[in-house]
Amino acid sequence: MTKFVTYARVSSKMQGIDGYGIDAQKHAVEEYAKKINGEIIANYAEQESGAKNDRPELMKALAQAKKEKATLLVARLDRL
């Protein structure tokens, strides 16, 4: 079974209104993990601009994925 650490990001509160907020991203990765019989071991999310280099939740997600030998899973590449 593949282990996943998930990461979701929005740049602004408006993205939630546009239909691709944190909840929609979470749903997408949960559906994918379920489809391939994977296991989500941790979820990380934050509201930060993609242009910023300082994204503490992303750093935590990457560290946990490395520690647990898990795959980082995002709903869309532009959220990474």
C-alpha cells in the first residue's frame, strides 16, 4: 500500500469561492488515494502565495514524507 502525505494550498480566500479551495483539493487527493488503495498518513494545508518561498506547511509535509518514506500528493501541480 502506498503511503501519502497530502499538501493543499490556496493563495487567497477567493480561491475557495472559485471552487478550488482547500476542501476541494482535499477531496481530490482522498479520491485518488482511495482509487489506488493508498493510505493518507498526514494532511497539510496553508494559505500562501505561490510566489513566496516561505511556506512552512509545505516544508513540514516534505519532511514527514521523507521520514515516513511516503509520497507527497497534491491535487494539482500549480498548488505545489
